[in-house]
Amino acid sequence: MVVLFGLCAHLLVGQTPAPAPNPVLSFKDGVFDIVAGGKRERVPIKESRPTPPQKFLLRSGDTVVALDERGVTIQRGSRARSTRLGDFVTSPRFFDRETIVARVGRITKGEMSREYAAVSGYEQIDNNLYIAVRWEDKKKVAWQEALLRVELDGTSLLPEILTPLSGLSVATGSLDDKMYAVGSGIGVLTRQEAAWGLETWSLGMSNTAFAPISEGEPTVTFVQGGKLMLFVNKTAYGPYQAGSVRLPSGDRTLYTESRTPMRFVGDRPTVVRMEDTKAVTLRSLSSGLELVLPKDVGVTTSTGGVLVWTPAKAPVAAVLYDADSLRAISRWNAPKPTPTRRT
């Protein structure tokens, strides 16, 4: 057992030498500074979450396409029109009579709306803008999504409805961007029954195709500009799995399994955090080493490694660990206050 500034840490697998030279770690005004090799990295202890956009605007020649509270608005020169696709969900072109009757009943009762509620994603390919929109009930539960296309060099003031999506996307909020160029078409991450995967559409297809990636209900985080999806998924046979999906290829990497719920640390697929009633355990995804820590710690990743501090909200001590070996490579302790002299 190694005691580090009051944190009890157990390296559960064999140790390897720490890299050199060691970074210099300091802390001020809620931000850690990590200086190594003449480069400085600032790591705030409070995770900053960007405000989600409320509007998307695309200009192409005389055409302007806006996605906002009005719905899909297409302007071509002096002409403009907005729509929220109020006829789609009961259209016999896309749905059978039984589905339409059931939906009309729920709409009449006020349980759901004919108009779409949110944008799940958008992607421009050449002179086409593809848009995925979704319908939600009054409890904000999604129940239908559809794929649209706007021809930027066309003349129509309404988007073309290409096809309903067969699943429901992982998008959230009123304006998300969970759509990707896949080959000559587009792809959307969706859930379908017990599986989730990549739903794709390309020219010449009347419907979408679904390629399952895994089962269950994943917790997902998008990093690297939305091109890498980190997921934690509870399997049907019990354990949790942590992995990633490279987008738009759909290539899946499985990193580790655990009987304890876990989540990724920071925005890099280097370490997962597992937590029970007694302790926090960090596991390196490259080496399998584990570090057991007390409960009241903050943890994040940086280019220099894994940063751990305590207490979580007001640090008085911190250690920077190598992400592979989980050995301490730098430490910081808050300076002791100068005692007040009595006069």
C-alpha cells in the first residue's frame, strides 16, 4: 500500500518505472497547470459544458436553410417557407392504416403532436443538405424520426422527405448533430429493439439499412469533434462494457468489462472510473492496472496523464499519474497558511 497525501492507493497489478522528466503541477483559481517539456496545459476542476446551439444556418448561393424554432426554413432569393412536417406522421405514403389510426387517436388526446420537436442531426454532401428530425410525446420521449433532404441548387421551398428512420437516434436537445457522411450516403446512430448501431441511407435506397454494433441501452459521449463515440453498455449477461465506435466507419473497439458500473474519465479513451459505496477505482485501458482511491476525489485526464485531486470541490492535494502504469509522476500540495502573529 502506498499513501499519497492522504489518498490510499493500491496498485493491483505489477508496477513499471515512471517516465521522466516529471511534469510540474500547480493549482490556482480552480485550475491546475501542468508544465512539461516547455508546454503548459490548463485543467479546470469544473468540467465546462458548451451551451448547445439553438439554431443552424447554411448559405449556398441564393439559398439559405435555417433550422430553428420555426422548423425547417428554406429561402431562395425573396421567397421563403417554413415547415414542421405536420402531415408526415400520418401519411399513407410512409405508414400503414393501423399505425395512422393509432397515432391520430393519441394526437387527438393531446399525447403527441403532428409537428416534429427537434433536429437530431444534419450533414452537407455536395449540393445536398441532409437533416434528421424527431417527434416526441408530451413527456419528451421520442417516438418517430425521419430523414430529409434539401437540394441547395434546387427550386423547392420544402424539404424532401426521404424515409422514416427505423430506429430512434441517440441525439438529445432541440438541435443536435448526430449524423455522419458514410460512403456516398449518410448514417445516424440509432437504437432498435434490443440493439443499437449505425443506420445508413444512400442514393437509390427506398429504406435505411441497419448495422448493429451492440445490445442494451448505452450511455454515450461524443469526443474528437463527434468522430469518436465512447460508450458504456450493460450486457444481457450482466457485466458492463466500455468501448468506442469510430464514426462514420462504425468500427467498434471494446476496452474492458466490469461488474461495477463505470464511466470514462475525461474526453480520452484512456481510463475508466468505477465507484461503489466505499471507494473509487480507476482502471487503465492500456495496461489493465487499477488504482483504488477514497470517495471524495476529482479525476480527469490530460495530455500528461490522469489527474486526481482531493477534496473534489476544493483541492488541497493532487497527484498526476501516468495513464499506463498509474504511477505518480507529479504531486501538488496546497501551501500551509502562515500563522497569524499575536501583537
